[in-house]
Amino acid sequence: MSHDPGSLSGTTLAGIYKMRRLIGSGGMGEVYAAEGKSGEKVAIKVLHDKAAQDKDLVARFHREAAIAAQIESPHIAGILGAGKDRDGRLWIAFELLSGEGLDERLRREQYLSFAEVAPVVDDALQGLGAAHKADVVHRDIKPANLFIEKRRLSAREIAADEAEERTRILDFGVSKIRSPKGQRSEPSLTAFDATLGSFAYMAPEQVRGSARVDERADLYALGAVAFRALSGRLPFEGQNALTLIALKLDREPPTLSSTTGDAWPAAIERFLARMMARDREKRFASADEALATWRRVCRSMGNAPRKRPRMLPVREERTDVTARSITSISSVSKVGTRP
């Protein structure tokens, strides 16, 4: 049955969770702050009734819970449980995190200093490393799926000089499980499953809908996130998704220097060029290799102030896949690919 936004506030879900307040909503469902039987604070994602009629969205919902639960990392948002209540609502319980999404921070700040970006990339690479070791490719790394958690540190953590902020990777709903060599990969949720996500951060091979997308697509996306955070601009920008795809397929990404008009150290330029290489064979082979290189870059980098870049509006809000744009992907892929 249908319900108004936030209507589950004040109810008890599955006889376990007291739904306190609505904290987010989207096309697939709503997210509530809730409490468990022992008073533990959790976030509950509930699938909309209309979305629950779509078998692909239901499969994606179940996949998110199953995949995230099998990855052990402090840099992945933890899954506490999942199920269906007596009214047929599908739900997933997550850790309730305090903080903000990287997308929110970038909307407020426009761009960030290297000192602010460095730990975000480090944490995300650690999280991706854990996911990839579990044979999971996220396929939708973008600022909205990187949550900067504000932590309450214990005396022991303070003494150990642990960071007050920690980045957590969210939303494994369109992730892919890699099969062992010699075995066929799992079937896609839909015919367009390989192209779900945000075009602005998506690797060229994923734009083409390649069935062979691997962990290097996640590295490309994180490189694009770092570029956006440091420069205030997307690596590629277009009036619409199709123009963006054509640019991505036909060109290597720009440098920070050419985008901002400022001089950047060669170490960071080389790192981003390798993360976002159009040919995935030229990217880092793993998140662990990228992390080791990133930490060397961090040791070599300062945090000198620089002028605020001259910016045009960033169009990342327009770069999500839509049904209308999906139908034209194949034609753009042919146009944008060099012989």
C-alpha cells in the first residue's frame, strides 16, 4: 500500500526498529533514523511500494544488502540486517552515520584543499581495496556515495592520533560480483545494468556497457572524484549526457593545471592521469597499488593556498543515467571511439 513521505515516523518496523524521523528520500525509497531494541541508533532504508513492483529494483535492493554485508572494512557503511515486514515492505538497516556526503560538502565549498581531499581518497582506496578483495566492483563511485563521517573519538583513539573524520563508501546497489577466471560472470540485473551510475565519474569502458568492467573502473571514478574536489570542475563537461560520453570516449582527461590555470605539482598530475587513463591497461592494477602511490604523493605535497578557480556551473546533477539517454549510448559509443 502507498503512504505519504515520512509516514513511517513513529511506527515500529518488523517488530524491531522504532522509526524516529525521515532523513532522506529518493526514487527508490526513504531513509529513516531509527532505534533498535537495545537503543542502538540505525538508519533504515525502506523500498517504495511502487519500486517494490519492479523485480529489477527489488533484486538491486537485495543485492545491496547481501554484497555490503560480506565486505569487512571500516571504510564501508556497515549493514546490520535486512528483511521484509508484515506489510511486505523491504528494508535494510545500516549504521547511522553522523556527518555529510562529499557531494554536500562540494556544493557548499565548491572545491577543497589538497589537505582535505587527501584523507578522503586514502579512505576510499582502502574501502575499494576491501571490496575488490571480496570480488566486488562498486560501479558507482561518485561524491554522493562517499560519506564523510564525523567520529566521536575515544581516549585511546585520540592518543593513537586517529582522524576525527573518516570516509565511508555507500550504496552497492549496482555493484558487480567478479567471477573466478574461467567462470561466467553473474547475470546483469537489466540489459542496461552495466551503464547504471553517473556518467560524470564513469570509466569509458563502463559507458560502452562493457561486460568486462573490473575494479579499474572504480579507480577511474575515484580519480574523477578527486579531480572534481581539487579543481572545482568535472574532468569532462557537456551540455548533456551524450556530449559528455563522446568527450570521455574520445579524449584523455585534462590536467588540473589546464583546468584551474594554476601550477600543480607533477606528482599529483601523474597520479590523476594514471587513475583516469582512457585505456584501463594504463591505470593502476589495483586499489592497493593506487593507495601506495597516493601516500607517496601526499608525502611530497604541500598545502599552499591558491586563488579560487574561475568556474562555470558544474553540471554533475545532470549526468545521471536516464531511460532517455540510455537508448542513445550505443550510437555515441561508435562515434566517440577512435578506430
